[in-house]
Amino acid sequence: MRPSFNGHPSWLDYRSIVRQEFSIDLPEEIAEHWCKIRGHDIRIDEWLPDGEPLGTIVCVHGAGGNGRILAPFAKAFQQAGWRVIAPDLPGYGMTQTVAGHEWSYADWPLVIADLAKVQSGKVVLAGASMGGLTAVYAAQHVQDLAGVIVTTLIDLAEEETFVQAARWKLLGRLSIFGMKVMPFLLDRLPLPLSAVAPLKAMSANRAMQKYFQTDQFLGRNWLPVKFWRSVHSYRISPIQLDCRLLLVHPGKDDWTPYSVSLQIYDRIGAEKTAVKLSNGSHFPVEQPAYDEMCLELGSFLQELSTADL
């Protein structure tokens, strides 16, 4: 029998924190299914709107997440009339990786692209944190997308950005040095996510900080150094989108400042719009940021639903 987030302590704790700290009510259970993609057994959450869906949104989590973590965003998309699917990407959540998995970040945009290609109707990719650029990269492999939505854009192939994104700057610099000089020694070294990334910066809320730092699927998720080396070495340039792009950036993001996202945003060729929320941490579920974000997403999606592909 496959594992499930429904009823799992990780989900129960998260749902309670989101309700008590941010007044966002999430359902007790979310429909789950599994799909074979590139050999991986991918776990996927699915949200269906009332009535006929306007299209499908593929949610893309970042380096400190999984598909279930994106429930507050999926709820907003669902209420806007769209079907939502939110996978756990390889190495994260409850997804079961293929035997002999190479721990390459290059899998991530390809998995998202393959998932997007088999959806019917209008398709939008929506990424949070590192999932933002992952969604943009995935869009390079998909034709006829309706749009791409991102909360942040962080390019960890940039050396200074990689250093700034690490839990400690010294750790970031030592990691880059080690990955360049002796990858054969470090690649198999497993590290918990809480030791690599400043998960406290995900939120200004203490309960949410603790959750991200200690949950078994987040801070206590162990990944080999090879994965981070592949993240640092991955880049597509130039980046050109044949669909609209919306950047809706948290106003008080201590992990990925607005200026960092704009550096990548300016490099992307697309019809695009950037919005900075009045507040909101890296994971913007605080008020009024969350309501502002929902309004921006609703307006953007309404325009996409009436536009011709």
C-alpha cells in the first residue's frame, strides 16, 4: 500500500499551523494519485474546482518543500476555477525515485514538462521558491502553455546567489570549492536540508519556522551533495517564454530579496508582469500578502482563461 499525506502527522501539523496562525482553512484530505514519469513513481495532489475547470495548473515546489506544502496556493487556484495538480519532485515528499537515481536536478524541469504535456485544455505552471525558475525551465520543453506564475526567481547556478542562499555564507563558499575540487568525495555525502538551507527564513512565524526546520519531509529530508552540485551547474540561456509570465513576489522575503528575483526576471524574454506584495515572507501566507497574492493570481488567471492560445 502506497504512503499518503492524508492522516499523516506531517500534514496534520501543517494544516493546524496554517489554520491557527494564518486563518487559512485547508481540507482534511486531498485527492492523491501516483504517476510514472521518467521511471519515478511520482505522488501528486489533485484539486478540482466546482464546475468545469478553466484549465490545469501544475504547482512546482522548491528545495524546501513538496506538493502538499503548496496547499494554500493550490486552494487559491482552485477557487479561481482551475484544476490543480501538485507533485512531489524526485527526492522530496513521498515520491519514490527510480532505482539507480542519479540525483540530478535536471530531472525536475523534465518531470514537470512531461506532466504538463499530458494535460488537456489550458495549462499553467506555477512555481514557488526554487520552483519558480524550475517552472520557467520546464516551460522551455512545453508548447502552447497558457502562462507561468512564480513567487520568486533564484538562480543557484550563480556563485554569489548560491552562497547567499546557503544557511551560512562560509558553508556556501566551502561547498562550491568542494564541489569543484573533489566532487568524487562529496557527491555521496548526505546532508539534511536543515543543515544546507536557512529554513528559518521561509517564514517570520515561529510555529512555521519550527515546522520547516524539523518536519521529516522538509528540514529532516536528507539529500546527497551531488543534488546540490547539479543544481549549481544547471542553466538554460537564453530564456524565452511563448506565454505570459507573472512574478508575484513577497514584500519581506529575507531569503530571496526582490532585487535578486528581478535580475533573472529581466533576463527572461516574455510578455511579463512583476508585482511586489506589501509584506509576506519567502512562503507568503501572512496577511495581507496572501489575500493580495490571491487577487493578483485571480486576475491573471481570468485573463488567461479568456485568451486564445
